[in-house]
Amino acid sequence: MYCNQLNSIVIPDSVPFIDDSVFEGCGSLKTVKLPGKLESLRPNCFMGCRNLESINLPKGVTVIGNSAFYGCESLTSLDLPETVSMIEENAFALCKGLESIVLPKSLSSIHKNVFSYCENLSSVKIPEGVTFIGIGMFSGCRSLEELDLPKSIDRISDQAFMNSGLKKIAIPDNVMYIGDDAFYWCENLTSVTLPEELQTIGQRAFWNCGSLSSLELPDKVTSIGADAFANTGLATLNMPNSVEAIGERLFSGCTKLVSVTLSESLQVLPEAMFDGCALETLTIPEGVVQINNAFSFVTSLKSLYFLSQNPPVGTFNICEETIVYVPKGRVEAYKSQFMWSDFTDRICEME
């Protein structure tokens, strides 16, 4: 540990076990030959070996431990034997020189942040059998522009691709959940294909994806978290009627958004939902019973159409140019509602 003068080592085959942190911080270590009977790489074993360029992983290794190669900046590639079944958290995090890796077919479990901030990682092959993309797995991988995900994936975890270089991705058919911050600040992302089975989109899932101009939501989505599409390049969005709950600031900062079709299953329009959008007209479904300052800073909004016979309650503010249209015979009902009292001169009957 912290042997700054050590630059090469060959460990004889008679050694069956290497303990935690044995070579941690050996900053001059460049090459390592591991014993042929080794079954696991213990946690932190090569952590901070920033000049490590070459290492053999013998057939028989089944586990790569926590932070095993954390911060090995000079490691450009690595052959994982077909016996590896588990890669633990942070195993290759901050391996800034790592360019490509093929994960073995034997792999069944990948823990969080495994490749986080591997800035030069551009090619990864994930085998069938892996069932989820772990928390922060490819976060900060700025050179990763495309990735083919196996059909076995059923979950995209929180921060999975946060601040990565992804340009396009097709999410496999079995995925039902996209976690919080999953594609947060993927500013180069232009194309996302969402699976038909998708049900939940987490908070800030696509936050600040400024190049994302369109997205088709599947008919089984029921919940979309706060800020999920905030600051994106979306121009239009059709929300399926399956969506029952949405979070605050859902489209906040979407300065190119000109058209939205809302789900008929919505009951509440949350705070700052459309702040900064370019909408000129919007129809509020009949089932909406509460509005919480959803339109306060939508200066482009010219027409609001309410389909409900009964005026929604809550807090409500619109710009001076906005005209509110309500069902025939319900103008007085809307004008009598307290939250509408400041806009009585702009409430009109639909034709």
C-alpha cells in the first residue's frame, strides 16, 4: 500500500488470495501479473494506481470488488474473463483512460457507479442476462455516444447516464422504470426510443437535454416526476391518457415548447409546470380539479380552454394577454370562483 517506487510486479501462482487495498496508492505501478488461481479482486486493491497500464485477469476470477481499479487513469482497456459474475460499485470509476470494455456473458450483477467518469470510454458491450443499468453506471462518460442495451434490461436506475455524451439510445422493451436523473444533462442527446412497457419516468430524468426536440411517450406511462423534461429542447409532446400524476416544473424552461396535449386522467396541474414555455394555446382536460400556479410565467399564452363544467380550485395566475374559454353556460360559475376573480373580464364562452 502506497509503495511509490514499485513499478512492476509478478505475483506467483502459489498465492491464492490478495487482501484489500494491497496496492492502493502505488502511483508508479505500471504492470501487474496476477496469480492464475486468483478468484476475486478485493476492494480497493489497485485503487489510485494512476500509472497502471497493463494487468492480466486470470480465468477463474468471479468478483471484481469495490473500487478495485478506482482512479487507474492510464488503463486503456481490460479483458474480463468469462468467469466474472459480479462487478461491485466504483470498480472502474475515474479510469479516465479506459476506452473500451467487453463485459463477459457470465456477468449477472453490476453495482453502482461502475464506470462513472470514465471520460474516454466510447465502447461498451453489455451481455444478455444483465437485468438493470445500475445507479450512476455511466455517469460522466462524456465519450460514450451510443450504447446497445440487451433485451434482458428491465430497469434504468437513478443517474445511470447522467452527464454522459449519449447522442441516441433505444431503451429495451422490458424496461418499466427510468430512474431519477437517469439522463440528466445529456446535452447531446437527440433521440430516445421509449419502450411500450414503460410506466414510470423519474424526477429530472431528462433535465437539461437541450438537443432533445421530440419524445413519444408510451401508453402505459402512469407517473412522471418533477422536472423530468425541464430545460429540454422539446417542441411538442402528446401525453397519453394513462398518465395520472406529474411533478412540479415538468416543462419549466422548455423555451421551444409550442404544443402539449395533456392526459385526460390528470387531476392536478402542479407548480411552475409550464414556466418559460412558448405555448400560445392549451386545453385543460375535464378531469383537472386543481391548478397550482402552473402558467405564471408563460407570457406567450394567448388562449386557455377549460373543458370542465366546474372551475378548478387552487392558485392561478396568467399573463395579461391570456383569454380563458369555458364550456357554454358556465361563464358565471367560473367568474364566481375566488381564484378567478382577477380575470373575470377575460373569461369567455366557447363557441
